[in-house]
Amino acid sequence: MALDAVLEADQERLKLLTEEKDLKKVSSENTEEGFKANDRLMEVYRRLKEINAYSAEGRYVILIIAFSTDCITVPRPFYLACNSPKK
């Protein structure tokens, strides 16, 4: 699907989301490593917010629809979007 390809192209977002997932596992530990992971996790959250990572899918859907000449299927809540005239 076009949306998956676009989301995968956003390398910084993907890297941060992967790091977030890994850090969450360690950050809850009451160890030095856990405290460091928690500090880094806060930095990752800040950067994700700066790049609007959590709204990326919606923004990319809008771009895909805008540049599409045919009907395309996109995830909920967008369903089916057509940019071409109905026949």
C-alpha cells in the first residue's frame, strides 16, 4: 500500500519509534540503566513531538489523496478516497 511505503520512508520517525519501544522495556527498571533509559526516553518523546510523528499517518494520507488520480483505499477513518471525477 502506498501509505506503508511513505511511512517507511520517514527514517527518523521509524528510528525514534523503534528506540522508544526498546527504551520502554528498560526504563521501568529500578537500576542505573533504567534511569538512563528513562532520561533518553524523555528526549525521544520530545523529538517525536517536534516532528509530529504521531500525526504522520494522517498527513501522509492527505498527500497521497492529493497526488492520486485514481480511487485509493486508505486506513480508517479515511476509507476510500477519490480524486478523479465520478463516471
